[in-house]
Amino acid sequence: MRRILIDTDPGIDDSMMIQLALKSPEVQIEALTTVFGNSFVNLTTRNALINLEEAERTDIPVACGASKPLIRPYALGNAGQVHGRDGLGNCRYLPDPKHQALATPAAMLIVERVMLSPGDLTLLATGPLTNLALALSLEPLIAQQVRDVVIMGGIIERDLNSPIAETNIRNDPEAARIVFHAGWPLTMVPLDVTLKTEMGLPHLERIKEANTRVAKFLGKITPVYFEWCRKRYNREAMKIHDSAALAYILDSSLFQTRELTVDIEVHGELTSGQTVVDLQGNSGKRPNVTVCQDVDSERLLEMHLERITS
């Protein structure tokens, strides 16, 4: 069993990932740390606490993290349209969580947990990388003491329909650059790959039929996100980006990977946050990232649904 600390910005697909992790025997969640991104950090923290209460796992600690990027201003942008203004599909009728986040800030908790378990802890980051960058600034040695780091973020190759920069990286490019140059074992599950993992109406019907507390919770929060994905991609389905990143930890055989050199653009007026991936090896630099390039989405989705509906 792998011990993981999840740094996240719930978020609907983040919530689905958290529930999948809680149902997966391959991992033990040590803590959730929260960051701005899909909503403001006070709401992403609330949403992390709600996820644990819905799963009846309030034994897992939550630590509130960065409310803004290291250098740049933060604006919610279109995340409110994607996830709802509350980050959970505008489900404000969900009761406030009964338990609270720790007083310890997220970056400090990351440092404490990594240093207490040298070589044993995996960090899974599915939001902006600000907390990880702050943790590195507090204690650079975590780069040698962590087992590995897996992130959902970045883009490998672009076409006419692709953004220049993926949202998690774009929201704090300076933090991402620190994380990508830290020297720790880093795996990137990029947007190119996560866009291939999508839940259609039949999948959502299976969740609804499960009629468990978690299934009912997911049924409440997903409609806004599903409708946004339907309009954005012209498909009757929603993307499960963050679950794909977790799936790499659960079963890496689902993915095709390649060792590549990746850097982050931080100065470009129009390209800030772009993941610059050296696919041809032209830079002459040693690869610093394991990059996922493809995924067996059918097998991943079946695993996801079996666990969520159990």
C-alpha cells in the first residue's frame, strides 16, 4: 500500500478523485492539503472537508494552503462556470462540514509528513503547484526524501483546439517551474491524456443506481460540470482529469510514458504557463519528468466505476 498526500483544489473532478482514492486499497491517504484554483481556498478547504464527511473519513486531516500564486494576482476566471461558484456545482444546500482544518498551513504539513517518512510518501497534486513550491522553500531536502510526485497538469503537444497553457500550470507558472526543477521523481499526467478519460451518461447512471451516500453526493455535484463539458467538447460526457492522475499511482500499466525534459514558460506575454516539452531531445538536457503520453481510458473508467459504486 502506498501512502499518499493529496494536494488539491476541489472542484468536481477533484472530488471524484478523492472519492476514488478513498475506495482504493492500493493507497492510504495521509492528508489532504488545499490550494486556490477551482475556487477560492476557503471554499476548496470546505469542499475537502465535505468530501471526507460524505465518505465518513473525518480521521484524515485537512490543511488549508495558498490562497494566491507566489507572485501573480489570482482571479477565479471561468472556474466558477466549470465547477460552480462554490466549487461543488452550486450545491450550497450541502451542510457545512462539522470538523475543521488543521491550524498547520499546508506547506508546513507537507514538509512534516515527508520528513517523518523518508522515501515513503507520494505527493499527488491536482491543482496549482503553489503549496509544493512553498514546501520546497521551507525545506529543500524534501526533494530527496519524498518517494515521488505525481501531478495533473501541463500539455505535451498542441493542436488548433488546445490552449497554450493548461490551467493548473497557468495559475502559478513560477511555482510550477520550481516544482519541475526540484530534482525529485516527478510524473506529469497532462491534459492531452486526461481529455481521453471521460464519463458519459451511462457511466453516471451506474453511479446513480448505486444509491450509496457517496453516489448521491456525486450525483448532486456533477450536473454543472457535465453541462460545461458537454458544451465545451460537444460530447455527452465529462472529463475526469484528476482521477486519471490518481490512476497512474493505482496502476501505472494503464499509461504509456516517456522520460522527457520539460520546462515552464514564466516570462511570455502570451505563453506564460506553457509546458515546454523537448520531444526530440534537442536541448541536450537530462530528462527531468516522466510524461504520460497515452492511457487505456476504457480500463481506467471501469476501475473507477467499480470502486465508486461499491
